[in-house]
Amino acid sequence: EQQELILRRMSPVLQGEVALRSNWQWVKKVSFICNLVHEPGTSVESSDMTRIPYFVVDISLALESAIFAQSEVFGAQQTLYILKRGLALSGARSGMRVFCAGDVWGEDLVLSKSSLRDSRLRLAVTYLEIFQLTFASFSKVCHRHRSNMALRKRLRQFVARLSARRAILLEARRRRLTAAGETQSSCEFAWWVPGTQDFAV
């Protein structure tokens, strides 16, 4: 919170410089942001492109901090998560994945169709500190920068590519299940975490 207050008191130019340099380690891991930002020292030509870092600054300011205790299950719909400290675990039909500091998930918050989004819950293996960005906050930032045509074009391209990839994967999985005569499980963590049946997705 103190860092956010200091950042808000800076000029827009300083905000962009500080935000990009201090948060570059996680910024470049977020799919829909990394392509919007030029590495420090690179040149840009379009006037719209020079305003894109201000979009990243506003995204940074819109991030909310959250803390989860060990064994907590969490995962809100259409929310971007950035793991700052700790270990988290996600269940998957083909195995499980461990998330550690610096990992990002939930970039698919930009997709309107729920079947194309990753709705899997996460389990806090240890004490967790995370940053999160809700779709409502993301929408407000996008609305603030709606006049930036370069930004709008790049975001549309990201949404189109991600939608196509997810649709292809969803159809491929449906065909595999149909061919094998399998049924989709409705629970991820209930088989190994006592009392989490209510968190099934």
C-alpha cells in the first residue's frame, strides 16, 4: 500500500518508468501485457505505443494483495493471479502442477465464454502472498485507455488467439472423451483434501 501511494504521487512519466522497472519480472510473464511493453532502451514509433506503458501502470495500481493460509482452496472466476510468495497446487486430469513465486495464471479473464477459461481451483501448499486482478478492475483500466487504438488492437489479437487455442483444445478433449466413453469428473481436490467437496467445479 505504501508503494502504491508513492507511485500515485509521481508524474505519469515517472510512474511508467518505476512500474516497468520494478515490476518487469512479473509483467513479462503475463501474456496480454508482455507484448505491449518494450524493453527499456528499445525505440517505439507510434504515439499510441508510447502510451501503452501507462496502461501497464494502471494495471499495476489495480492489483490487490491477498493472503492465504496453508491448505486453503481458492480461485475466483475471471481473476488474474500473480504468486508473490509460497507454493500452490492445481489439480488436473493429466496430473498436478506446482506454482511457485513469480508464476502467473488467470490470463484468460479476458475470455467471455466460461467453457474456454481455466476454472480449476488452487490449493495453498504453504502460506501464500499473491497479487490479484479482477475482471471488473481490468475492464475499468481498459475503459480508461479506450482511445488507444494500438492497445485495443493488440488486446483483440490476444483474445482471438487465446480463444482459438482454447476452443481447439476443448474440442479435441471432447472427442477423446467421446471415443473413450469417459465422463468428466466434477471434483478436483475432494479426493485428497478433507472437507473440500463444496469447492468442486
